[in-house]
Amino acid sequence: MVETSNTRRYLEIKSKNVVMRSVLLVGWGFPPDIDGGLDIHVYNLFNQLKQAENIEVALALPEERAPEKENIIPVASSSGGIRWRAMKMSSHIAEIAENYDIIHTHDWFGAEAGFKAKKYSGCRWVSTFHSISSDRTRGESQNGLEQVALQHSDITIAVSRKLSNKIRETYGHEPEVVRNGFSQPGSSGKDIKKQLGIQNEMVFFVGRHAEQKGIEHLLYGFKKFLEDEGKKGNSCHWR
């Protein structure tokens, strides 16, 4: 569960300029069908807002990833890459937003939906940045959509001070900082080392196989470590 104080601050920031009545969140995945931490963030925010007083909240998701649950709205997204699918979803979401006071989008993929919803439906637009596209990959950036979100949203949020500073340096806008909450970790009771037949100490990487996560540096470090330990005559294994 997202830390309660984080959710309170989320509400406080919006209540500076917006009368909180109904909120339409726009996401991309829903556990267990997720792509990364952004989906977990939206999932927990959705659940926390459902518990808040005097707030009606709904979550719009691509129809192929939307579970049949209360207050979750499936949106047709077509096929193709995420850029094309997000664009196809945006017009549908803008129509849905007519029934809400606030639309809350995340990163560049929600920028077009937020922009259209604000322009045609008259709702207020909150845009949260979890990262910028140039940090996610060395490929094509989405700086145009990121600028739209920064220039036209009513409230812009970054999930860390470092990210807020990076956005200011890149685009000249400084979002409000609302840090991610966190969940209390629990144990599944499984002995992973025993399952894998590992008797010595283990380094276990958990994360998406994306350049942003620095896995290439981890692999390089493992390679150097194995080479150095091999020269010392120690036995190390890679799985």
C-alpha cells in the first residue's frame, strides 16, 4: 500500500487549485500485467483514492489490460506501438473525461489524452512525471509530448527532486515534487537459493531489462568480478 502521508500530500497539492470531486486516472497496466513501477504507482494511487472521502475515482486502461473490476474503464487502443496506441486512446479518454473534474495522466504516453481532455471536456489536468523519455532509452525521445504536458497541464508533478531538476534543466519547467510511497516488503517463504542450487552468497537483480535500469553496467561488473575472482583461484558461477 502506498504510504498514507504520500497520498495526503497528493490530495493537498491538488486542493490548492482544484475542488476535489471526481478524478479520472489514466494508466497503462494493472497488476499482474504491468511494465514497471509506473503501473504500480497508479495501481496504489487508485486504491488509496477509492478510500478517500468525497472523491469519486476511476481508472482508464487499454482494454486488453483492463480487468473486470469496479471503477476500471477499458479503452480501445488499437494495435501497434505504444505511441500509436496512446494516440488512439486519447480521443476516447477525452470523451470519458467529460464526466470528471480532474484527469490525471502519467509520463508522455498520457499527454495527448490530458491535453484533449482539458481542451474539449473542460476538466483540470494533473500530469505526473516518473522519468523523461531520453532517460529511458537511447532511441527516439518523446520530448514534444513531454513539453505539451509541462506547458498545458494545470499541475505538474515529479516523483523525485532529481527528476524535477532534470526536467528544469531540459525543458525550463520545474514540477512540484511528490515522492513515491512504498510498500512494506514481505516474504513468500520460498528459498530461492535452494531452488537454484546455490550454496554461496548470491546477487539477485530485480527489474526491467531496460537501459534506464543500468543492467549493462551490472553485467559488466559481474564479468569483471568473475575474471578477478578466477585469477585468485576462487570459484564463482553465473546463472
